[in-house]
Amino acid sequence: MSTTLERNAPIAPPEYEQHPKRKWQDYFGFSTDHKVIGIQYLVTAFFFYFIGGALAEVMRTELSTPDPDFVQPEFYNQLLTMHGTIMLFLWIIPAGAAFANYLIPLMIGAEDMAFPRLNAVAFWMIPPGGILLMSSFFNGAPQAGWTSYPPLSLISGKSGEEIWILSILILGTSSMFGAINFVTTILLMRMPDMDIHSMPLFCWSMLATSGLILLGTPVLGAALILLSFDLLAGTAFFNPAGGGDPIVYQHMFWFYSHPAVYIMILPFFGAISEILPVHARKPVFGYRAIAYSSLAISFLGLIVWAHHMFSSGTPGWLRMFFMATTMIIAVPTGIKVFSWCATIWGGKLSLNSAFIFAVGFLSSFLIGGLSGVMLAAVPFDIHVHDTYFIVAHFHYVLFGGSVFGLFAAVYHWFPKMTGRMVNETLGRIHFAMTFIGFNITFLPMHQLGLQGMNRRIALYDPQFQTLNMVCTIGSYILALSTFPFIINIIWSLYKGEKAGRNPWRALTLEWQTASPPIIENFEEEPVLWAGPYDYGIDTETIDGNEDVEDMLAAVSAEG
Amino acid sequence: MTLISLWYGQNHGLLPTAASSDAGDVDQLFNFMMTIATGLFLLVEGVLVYSVIKFRRVKGDFTDGPPIEGNVPLEIVWTAIPTVIVFILSIYSFEIYNRMGGLDPMTAGDPGPQMAHAHHHSQLVALDPNRQNIALGLGASPDSKQGINPLEIKVNGIQYAWVFTYPETGVISGEIHVPVNRPVALNMTAGDVIHAFWLPEFRIKQDVIPGRVTNLVFTPNQIGQYPVVCAELCGAYHGGMKTQLYVQSEEDYQKWIQENTFAMNDEDNQSVAMNPIPSSDAEFLAPYAKDMGVSSDTLAQLKPTENK
């Protein structure tokens, strides 16, 4: 590895200033630059996050009292449907795609994605899909839940439901275009020196994610098109009134939508695997175990879908099969969690915003993982299915997991994307409020579910009011926590300290170019002079008189 | 740590009363899982908290940590331990599930969807009542007393009410009354959309699906009044779709059946308007009735049972 080091020296040429820079207009146009597209994805995703979050706050306000007094029950059902759909399809999935777009070519030393135009098309399907979905509020938003089970979805408002179907089809297609790009780019466009076992773990996790997208999304598409026929043309694929079978829809829906959970969490598993070693100054513990466990999760994720249907139309033997496969997923997930813990153990931890969000991710996702194993056990799942225990569980996985991972990723790569550092104080306040608000909101929901509160209800038994009140207060803290975040991002964008090339002294390739990276990504063919996580070794050059740190500092000073 | 886990696993106080022996089994499974989960939780959170405190970077120290890239024996251990845990959990859950009657061969075979209109015909709901066959759900426990004939009740879920029919006596009710210590077999279907029949105190739940029959068998062992909750989104007033399950002594149950049988007969001779005593369900639903679009038929179905 060190032998290639000398070639690295002249990497920062003096004519750096001559590179063309991105104009702000580029970010609003049909750009084929993966970095522009990545930022377009990220900003769009956060725009929808604020809408989805506002809907959640309306729901929590309604649930502070047992009676449906703040909003009408019908509107409540529209809120819960839209909240779920927006958060999943317009926030977390696009946010994962944002980092994949931004980082994959940089991490593997490529100039751009394999299919830049397809990439731009994929992004530009999201705003129309999102606006279409929002438009349903003006003529009766869908109200059958984000699962849209027939027959309910067939009888509760035609236009809203059809708009929902169309926008999911658009967003799903966009997600498939993205996945085609990720797989091709990762497999074919790595720089010559980088074999598949020396690419960053984020790329492994995107490989696993993209596989799931490509296998799962078409099935969802098929289900939704058939549902659309039932809705508009009066066919009876799923409508029992004409001899159709609503359970078949559930199978097709969950065949995509369980893997979708991994589509939402795997990119952030990857991000965490990048963030922890950098800020702990230690190699990632068990590179291959983490890489292969992503693939294992991805494969197993395809054969567990019916655990969402244990109390539905699933015969006994099938329940047992899906219980076994679901339980097994705990093994690769456990490997990851233990490996991450071992990565920070004995390191030299910088407790900056990115790192504390990553630790917050570990501690919250753990709870979601443990309750997930419990839910795999059929006899227990039968009790808590469709209750607040489930609501608590998936928020611990998707909020405690994906969202904490997402914020960690934002704080970690913000200097790369903008060339400026974030404000650490505001970042830590953001973390503290998010973490506290999150746990106050969702921890009591476990108890609510066990005690007998079902989900998706605007009116509930008065005995549950105290705990619901607690949840509502927590959700307000969570809402307030976005303010330090927004202020931080805007302030740092203009006033933040200049970041330089590699403020974290990280080893992956995206940090070896300018911040923000020049349009062609790298000055010249990048050189792989260290593995992605070779911290603690290789600190001496071959002559033995210059530290890598010194050299990196020199490099960033020049940059 | 082990002690805390063991203690918390048994004393979390998170579950409501268990009103059947199967519910007790489920609780034991949950307590067992809670014990393991608490242990793992303390272990991992402990490592995190310890690391964050102990391994902070000293100010001004820009060197790296030790270059440990992995440890194969350790990795094998933490792959093997979860594997063993989930293996044990799977076997334990399988055992409990079997004890609950989930693998009753008669229940496990699903005949597939029936034509939706067919559920109005009683023939289809109980293809063969004596063998409690058909459909999805939980059957009789293998070790249940074979001698006792289960009490059959037909359940119909409609937006937003439950209707219970007792084929033995012809009683139709909006509440469900059952005698204690006798197995109850529910044959369930839905009239419009999917609902789910949930008895939190019995830890059982089964979706109720239009065009199909699902069933649940349980044996209550504690006299009392328990909520019946719909647990599948079924429309705007999904949250209001609940009723009560009364577990009564054999005498009280017989009394209730008789009163309601008479009431039904009375009803035949009177017009509905002559019987103005409102039911608790009707009272509950009345304010919402207009919004919910509950037809007068639906309310009338509930009424005869509430004359007491």
C-alpha cells in the first residue's frame, strides 16, 4: 500500500482555482452530474420530511385526547395514510438515494454514474410524484393507510386512492432507475486498483439495497396496477364482492414492502459503517462480516414478508416458516451491531454531531431490533399485531435507525458537499432534542400496544390517555428539534468555517478531492494508496520521516 | 446484569390480565423474550455508554486508535450466540403456538376464498360444525378436554360493529357472552371490509375477511368483562368498533341466553318502535351513527340482545 504513496504527492495542482464551478441554477435544472443530483435528492427529501412531520404533529395533537375532537376521523385516516407514504417514499428512500448518488462515484473513483441521464430522469420523477400525491388533499386524500388493503381501499374515495397508486408507481419507477445505476456503477466503474473487497462498505450496502429494489418494486407495481383495475374498471382481482382475494394483494404488497424496510435502512447501515471508523480513528471491525451480512439481510429480507400477515389469512404451517426466516434475520443484523460496537471500543472518539448521531442510531436501532425478534414469535405477534407496539417497533427501526443514520450522514458529509463545517453546538443541541423527543414519543407506545391500544384510530379508550399525552409531548420536542437543525444548515452554508479537503482525516476516496468536489470529481486518475479503513496502520511513509497526518494536512492546506 | 434481566423479564408489568390458560403461555413466552432482550439491551447500551465515556479523544491527540481489523473467534461467538437464541425462541414459540391450537390440522388447511355473497348462508360458515374444520386462525388446543363440546358462535364484522350469532339457540347479539371454562369456537367472516377480532386479555387476534371464514378457539378461565377490539383499519370510525366479551358462570350464561331467547321471541311480535330501550352499544354508536352511515338495520341487529 505504501509503495503508491509517492505518486500521491502532486495531487493538488496550483491551477485549482481555474476549475469551473457549479452555478446555483444548475441545482434547479436537468443536470447529469451525480453530485448535483445527489443534492437535489437530499433537499427534495427534506422538503417532504417537513410536510410529513407536520402531518404527524397534527395526528399526535388529535391523539392527546381520546375523542376525535381536533380533526374528523376521516381526515385523521387521510393524515395517517399521507404521513406514512410521504415519510417512506418521499423522504427516507430518496434520502438514501441522495447519498448513494453523491457518494458512490466519489468513493469508487469514477467520474459519474454509469447512466447519468437515467439518473437525472430518476430524480426528476420525484417532484411530480410528490406534487401529485400532495394534490390529493384537494379532492379527498387516500385514507386506507399506506398499505391500502382492499376492499377498504376500493370503497373509500376513488380519486384519492388512484392518485396514491399513480404517485407510488412514479416513485417506484424512479427508485428502480436509481438502483440500475447504482448496481452498474458499483460493479463496472470502480477504479482499476479497487477490487470488490476494498471498496467502502457504503457501496456494499447500496449493492444489497439495489438488489432488493430491483426484485421487489416490480411486484408492488403489479399489485398496484391490478388494484387500480379493481378501483376503476370494476375488475375483481382483489375484490371479494366479485370473487377476488384480498389476501393475494397483501402477499404482493408485502413482497415489496418488507424488503422496503431494508431498502430504507441498509443505505444508513452503510453510512454508519463509514462514519464510525472515521471518528473513532479505528478500522471497521470485521469488514467482510459487515459486507456479507448486508447481502444476507438482503436475501433473507425477500423471504420474510408474510410476518406482516400472521394474524391475516396465513395458514399455520406458513406462519411457522415465516417465523423461522424472520428470526434468522436477527443473526446478520446482530453481527452488524456487535461489529459497530467493537469498532468504537478502544478507539479515540471525537464526539462531534456526526458521531453522536451514529451512536444514537446504534442505541435506538437496538431497541427496534430486539422488539423485532419478539414480533417474529408468532404467538406474541398475534397479540400485538396492528397495535401501538408495532407503531413503536417500526419507528424505532425507521426513525431510530434510518433517520438517526441520515442525520449522522448529513453532518458527516456536509463539509464535503458544501466545503464548510457545521456548527457543532447546534448539532449537539439537535441531537439531544431529537434523541430525548424520540424516546419520549415512541417508548411509551410499546406499553400502549401491549395493554390493548390498536393503531390507526382517531378515538381510543380513555384509560390510555395519560401515556398518549406523554407521546404527544415527546412529539412536540421532536418537532422543535428540527429548528436547531435548519438554523445550523443555513448558518453553516454561509458562515461555516471552511472545511478544506479532508476535515475528518478520512481515508475513503471522496475525501481525497476538493470540498465541494470539482465537476469531474478528481484532478487526475485517483490513486488508491490505503484501504478505506486503514486507520492506525500506515501512518509512516516509506522514508519514515513524514506522517500521513502531516501529509494530509499539507494536502488540505494546499486545497 | 443477568439478575436485572431475570427480574425485569418477570416484573415488567406491561401486559394486561391473562384470561385464559393460552394467554398465560403467551405471557411466559413474552417474559422469556423480555429477559433475553433486557440482557442484550444492557450489554450493548453498556458498551456504548462505557465507550463514549472511556474512549473519548484526548484534546490535541490526533493519532489513530489501535489497528484492530477484526477477531475471527469473537465474530464466530457473536454469530453463534444469536443463532442459538433465535433457535431456542423458534422452538419455544412453535411449542406455544401448537399448544394454542395453531397447528390443528383442521384449522391449518385453508380452503381459499369463497364467493362473498355466500357468507350469508349458514351452511358455508360452518361446513362441518362437529369437526370444527375449515379456515384460518387458531383451532382447538391439542390437549384441550376432548369431551367438552365447544360453544360455537358466528361472528360477523361490519363497519363498525360486531354481530354475534349463537346457532344453538338462535340468539343474535352485539355483545358476546360465554360461559367460563368451556371452549369457545368462533367462526368469523366480514360483511364489507377486512376487520380483525382482537381479545387483548386472551392474547388472540384474527383478521376477519369478507369472502372467507376464519376461526378462533379459546377457553376463558376467568369470569369478567373484557374488551373486543377491531384491529385492522376498517374506515373512519375504526377506533369506535369495539364491544365487550362477558365471561360468565354457567348459570349466569344460561340466564342470559334465556332472557335473550325470550326477548327475541318478544321482538317477533312487536314492532321495533315499541322497544325503545337503548342498548349500550347503540348508545355508544348513536352520536356517530350519522357520520358512520350505520343503517337502521345494523342498529336493529344489535337491539334485541340488550333488553335486560
